Amino acid sequence: MLHPRELEIAQHAPAAGCSPAEAQAYTRWLATHHYENFNVVSWLLPRELHQHFYNVYAYCRWADDLGDEVPDSARALELLDWWEHELDACYDGRPSHPVFVALRGTILARDIPKQPFADLLRAFRQDQTIKRYADWEGVLDYCRYSANPVGRLVLYVCGYRDAERQRLSDATCTALQLANFWQDVSRDLDKGRIYIPLGVAAKHGVAERDIVERRFDERYANLMKELIAYTRGLFAEGLPLAQKVNAHLRVDIEMFSRGGMAVLGAIETMGYDTLRHRPAMSRGKQIQLLGRALMKRLVARDGAGSPSANDEGASTVAASYAECHRVARAARSNFYYAFYLLPKPKRDALAALYAFMRLVDDVADRGADLAAKQRGLAEWRSMLDTALVGNGRLGHAILPALVDTVRCFQMPARYLHDLILGAEMDLTIRRYSTYERLREYCYRVAGTVGLTCTHVFGFHEPRALDLAEKLGLAFQLTNIIRDAREDRELGRVYLPEEDLARYGVSPEDLGRREVSLGVRELLRFEADRAWSCYEEGAALLSKVDADSRAALWLLIRTYSALLARMEALDFAVLDELVRVPTTDKLYFAGMARFGRLTEENVLEKRDRDRRRAGGVGGQRRAG
């Protein structure tokens, strides 16, 4: 047996071919002396599983140290090959190394396949040869091998083997890995590694050299905000796993998720500068997280599981949905009246989503105190995380309904975090240089609306989500055209600077009531973009559940009618805001309720010769 001199843990290992009792004593010692959190977690699990977890942990620890603690890459690769050879021998019934002598019993008792063990070695090898990642695809593929196998091994040890639990576990493990990446940017730089997807960094104006030279500024902070929002969405996506396992494992899962999200919160609290500083949780914070997880478990034994507690919870959720409907009605949105064409569960779900979006939007739009707005949005982000984790008292009356909606319709919570990011963009960004930059904003404030609604509508193929995002873009471009003058008065110009330059239009031109030829041509150009999105997105109609098509048809028809109306007015939109007349809305509602709904009749016909007087009204964002 090899004894890698580079590893401290090798000095304590018994000889090759030792007895199972000696091997198990070693893995137990390793688990309780070399990973500070492992001992805290292990005692929450059934005692009969402790040794199995020690054995699995010892394998992972050795593999990790072989890949990360050996300074010479060639030597590390040689040792990883040796470790895989030992793994093969273990599965062939010939374990030699003490870790594998102990692990052999776990593999047989829990019927664990070789693949997750082998996948971990692939990740550690990759760390020796790949130091940069161009895009999310590369980073997530790395997590598939470096993090997800750990969660699957835990499930195998606990007796779970189904694809659904593995999918939820993968989301949680990937989120934990990403949180670790964003926490350890400075440490990884010391090792010559960058796990931040460079394509995402470039989108924020952050070059690889900026990261290597640890240049922290607003661009890097905005990059980190996006990375954190994406990671939070993955944590939320994996949270249902806690409800699908026994109470012992549930506490561990919730504790890891809370810990990961606490790391993200620590990054935010320190101002996002992970280039030069590493955020850390205090021991008191770790104990607090454990206490909350344990308290939830104790309450669940006699509280949530009892009929009276369930009745109380149902009452709370029902009251929350009622509050969501109140908020949505008060907004007088085109969206809300389309809800009535849906079955009640879907109608309630869209009311919950709309109420959340409206309240977040209000924080960004009201008042002049920038710091207060930023605190308000940060508070909503924190309340959302707390609600999704089920951690503590909810901070707003709409949140029980929102959480119920996210879980019932299996909705990625990252859409909600992305929407908050969009609201934050409105606080600091006043211009968009290119259409691509504008599209990023439109995705966050409107594409997310389309995506969440489509989860409620129900869909049958993945392309439906692309079409939903396309419709969100169409709706948002329509609003941007309509609100060009109002936005200019607020100091914002959403129309891309490259397009203004193309048609010789200045921002000041958008503040005048008289529409110049250049402005008309500019708005016509943007309208053509919107029409392209409508025409492509209309295919979503046939891809959602039949009981949702009337509501979707009404939304598309109403928004496309608004764009057609502005086009018919030759884009005379600067003197007063344009709206769709109530009589037209009633006619559309009747068609949606009683007519034949097709992709061919969902869009308002474009007629440049129509001339109707416009009115006032409308919100800036889609909805």
C-alpha cells in the first residue's frame, strides 16, 4: 500500500490488509478529527448509520486531499490513479487500503454503486488540469462530479435510490459547491483557480485579469449579486428534498441549506469583496442554525403533524392568498383580470406571484432614498429565503401563499431572486448601451414573470419556457415604448444607446411632447423587435394546459393590441400614455372565454392605417 508522505492523514493509517475493526476505528477517527462540521451532523443520524457515514467520509477525505494537498500536479494525478485502482479492487472484493477495508462493508450493506465514488475522482483530476471555466455549463458540469456524488452517497446510505430525490439532492449539492466557490474566491486564486464563469463576468465588464489582480469595484459586486441569486435559486429548488426523507436526515439537509444560504448572506453583508476577503460564519451563527433546525424537527413531531396544526397552517395559507388577491386587485393590472379565466388553484397561485412582484416593484419605485430602497430589496430577499427554508417567522402576509405556490407548482425560486435583481438594476442603472444589456434587464423584470406564470399554467415540453421568456420580452418592450417619455422624466432611458445613435435621437428628444421623425423610426424599430417576439412566443398557447389557454390568450391579445394601437398612432406616445380601451378589453375577454383560441388569432392584427385616440395609465414593468 502506498503511504503518500505529503498527506498528514496517511501517517495515522493502519497497515494494508488490516482487520475491519482496525479499519473502522481509523475512518471513525478521521471523520471526527478532520472535519469540524461532521461530528455535529453525524449524531443527528440514526446510530446504526454512523459507521457507514464515517467510511464514506474517509473515502471522500482521502480523495480530496490527494487532489488538493499534493502540490505537484503530476504527482497528484498519479496518486488519484492509485486511489481509483484501490476502488476497483474494493468492488472486486479485494480491498487492501484500510479505508476500502471499512468501505467494503458499507458498499455491501447499503448496495452502493461505484459511479458516485468514481465521479468524485474525475472532479479531482479535473482540478489538476482545468483552472478556468468559460460559462455556466462548464461550472455546473464540474459540480456534477465534485458535489452531486456526495449527496447521492448520503441518499444511498440512508436507503433512498429514486431519481426524484437524486434530482433534488443534486440541486442542493451544486448550490453548496457554488456557495463555497463564491466564498473562497481569494483562496482559489492563491491556487491559480477561478471557478467564476468568465462569460458571466465579462457580461458585467469584469475581465479575467481583473479577478487575478483582485480589482474590486461595482462591476465585481454586480457580478457577485448575479452569482448569489443563481445559487439561491438552486438552494430553493432542492429544498423539497427535506420533506421527502426521514426526520433525522431532514435536519441535516435543512442545516446544510441554511448554512449555505448563510454564507451567501455573509458575502452580501461584507459588501461582496470576496477577491480580498473570505466571509465566515461565527461559531455562534453555526449553533443558531443547528438550533433552528432541531426546533423545527421537535415542533414537527407534535405540532405540524397534528390535525389542529394542519388546520391552523391551512388557515394561515388561505388568509395569505386572500391578502395576495387584495394586493393584485389594488394594482388594477391587465394581468389580474386574466386570472379569472383560470381554475381557482391557478388563479390563487398567480395572485401570490403578482402580489410578490408588485410589492418588490413598489420598493424600487417609491421614494427618493437610494439606501432605503436597497435596504428594502435586501429585506425582501432575506424574507424570501427565510420563507422558502421554513426558517423562523415569515416577514409578510403574502409569503405563506407564495411558498405554497412555489412548492405546489415546482417552480425554481431563482426566478423570484432574479426579479429582485431586476428591481436593483433600476436603482443604479439609468442607461443601456446595447440591446443585449437591455435584454438582461427585460429577462429579470418580465421574462421571470412569463416563466413563473408558465409553471402555473402547466406545460408539456421544455421549449415552453423559452417561449414564455420570449413573451415576457415582448411585453416589456411594449411597455418601454409606451413609457418612453415617463421614464425619461424619471431619469431613465431603457431604449439602447446604440439604437438612439443609429436614428440620431438624443435622450432629450424623448422628453419632448412632439415626436420627431427620428423618434418615430426608433420606436418603429423597437416595435418590430417586439412583434418578432410576439410572433415567436405565440406558439406557447398550444403548449400549456388546456385550462390555462384562455388566460394566456387574453394576456397576449391585450398586450399585442397595445403595441398595435401605438403603431396605428404612428408612435405619437410622448404627449400622453396610450392604453387599450375598456371596450376592447371586454371584447377580448369575451373571445377568450367563449371563442376559439388559436395561434392565428391571438395577436392583434397590425394595421398602420388605424388612428385612435389614446388614454393614460399603465405600469412600467410587464403586468
